[in-house]
Amino acid sequence: MRPVAFGEALSSGTRLTLFSDDKPDRFVTVIKFWMDATSGVALALNTGVPSYQVDDEEGRTHLLIHLPIEEEDEHRWCLWRPDHAGFDSKSIFEGALVEE
């Protein structure tokens, strides 16, 4: 397993492990990848925001967004379900590993 690079285009079927020190790992499978230019402009990024449509281990579909942290060389992963109003602490992860 290796860390996912910022903006890495992962193909459909790729398995990811989302992790943080303060919560259990989450396992998701990539359905689709795209660079969201609209979110990139809204966040004042020079590029789009890497976004992934993923399925979790229970078959639910989520949007996984890979966000850079301003003024830091770090990134956060935000896992969002359309039936939820917004992000909460349970939906933010420190990193993602890809199975090779």
C-alpha cells in the first residue's frame, strides 16, 4: 500500500483505505475520478479539486474530496454522502492509501 498523491487519477475499481489517528479506518472503492474546476476556483486553487465517486464497504455511494490545507504541505480527505447535510469530524480523514 502507498499514499495517494494529490490529484492522482485512480481508475474505477481501485480500493482505498482512509485513515486518521482518532477514528477507525474506512475502506472504499473508486467508481469515478474527476477534477472539479468549480470547487478549485471557489477554494482559490490553481487547479481543480480532485474528487472521487466511491462506494463504501456497505455499498453506499459517497463523494470523496481531496483538499489541500492552506499554508501547509498537507491534505485532508472529506467523505460526503448526498443524504447528509455537510461534513462533520467523522467524515474528515488525514490520509488515504491505495492497494497495489
